[in-house]
Amino acid sequence: MSRMPSLLLKCMLLCALMHGTVFSCMLKNHTIWIERQDCGQCVAINTTICSGYCHTQDTNLKGRFGRIFLIQRSCVPLSLVYRAVHVPGCPQDVNSQLYYPAAQRCSCRRCNTRSHHCVRTSRVSKDRCTVTLGGVKNQTQPAVKN
């Protein structure tokens, strides 16, 4: 009989620990590909993004009363820095420096449409860059940078 409360306590503790790891909003390493139309190459860059799940709740109630129960939060960056990268293969008269974002801290917040894209984007992965050289599209392997 005394084993039952102990087992229940262990299960509750395990669920509480898993909730923080499975559903949390945190930094994640991500690779983005940067290319410039005037340049002959593209660059794969390792950066950090915010990823994870946040508590969201919807209701079937309409009107003002229904909005009380509506909770929509997204995993968004609290702070971003923009880093510079040099894109190789650019002509002399083209600025080869581009900037990319890197998240430093993340949090579950209401998504601000003025500063963030609050829609789910396509899950199609583009693991190559498309560079147009002389009107012909070429699939090029990106040069990896950190």
C-alpha cells in the first residue's frame, strides 16, 4: 500500500520534468542559405532560431467573452543580433556583405506582427542555393560558414 503514493509521486515528477524539455521554447541551431543575385556563389550559415511549443488555448465562444479564454503564444526571440557575412563571387561594384539574424534569447509571447512573421512557413527544406548565371539556373552546393 505504501508503494502506490511513491509510484504516483515519481510519475508526477517525471511528467513535470518532461513538460519542460518537450514543450519548452528554446534556442535551436539552424542553417540558412544566403545568396545574392549578382554573385556567383551562395553561403550556408549556421545561426540560432527560437523553436519549441508554447501553451495555446482556443475557445468556441464568440464575442468579447470568448476572447477571455483565447491564449495564442508563439516561441519568439527576446533579443536578436544581426551578423555580417561575405558572399564570395561578387563583382567589384557589388557589395558582398549581407546580414543575417541570430536569436540570443527566446520566450513564449504573443506574436507581434509588426516585428515578426506570425505564420507557419513551408516545411520544404532548401538544402541548396539557386544561383542564376547568364540566365541559366544552376544548383550549387553552398559554402558553409560559421
